[in-house]
Amino acid sequence: MSKTIDIIVEKIKIPSNGYTAINLQGEIERMIKSKGLIDGIAKLYARDKCCLVVLTEYEPGLMHDLEDALEKIEEEKRCLVAEALYGKNASIPVRDGETCQGIFKHPILVDISREPGDKEVVIVLEGIFSRD
């Protein structure tokens, strides 16, 4: 029996108050389950200006340190520098229908804009899906 690789691309809207960090772990786990990804990879990309997706420990002290580091950069350049340093995407391996990026590592949407509103994240699931 041969296994084929499939790709599913979804866009989700994440409500943000602006200048915040939002843990996406639950959203990714729900999507993996609902789409039936068994083995593969989940890729996340932040489309909005001044938004990043990072894979890190979701810990308030770390988020505060990130904020402190970004505050030292000129406001006009802050988004560009943050995107260059931290990136706008993250990849998470999936095995047996479960994420396996490490127990404390979570995908975090970091919105460094001062603008509240929905932020768009593109999620690409690539791999072997259940055929139920």
C-alpha cells in the first residue's frame, strides 16, 4: 500500500489587541485533528505587517524580555528588524497525529503592531492524512 503526501492550506483569523503574544498551540492541535494529519508537518506563517510566528516557550518573563529588546529599536524600523531576527514562520513536526516540537515549545503569534484587530495566520499541513 503506497502512501501519498497531501497538502492542506488554511487561513485563520486571530483576534489581537495589538502589541501582544498569543499562544497558537491549541488552534494548531485542533486543526491537525480535524483535518486528520497523521504524519507530516504543520507550517505557520504570519501575513500581517508587524506580526511574527515564533516557536518558543510561552512564558511571561520571556515575552517581557522580547518586548524589552524590541523597545530598544527605533519605532520606524522595529517591524523590519523583528521580522529579520525572529521570522514570520515556524514549522512543527507531526507524528501519529500529535505535535512533537517539545513539551514546552509552542507556536506563538507575536503582534508588535499597536493596532487591534484580526491577524491572519496561514497554516499549511503537509503529510499523510487519514482517509476516514
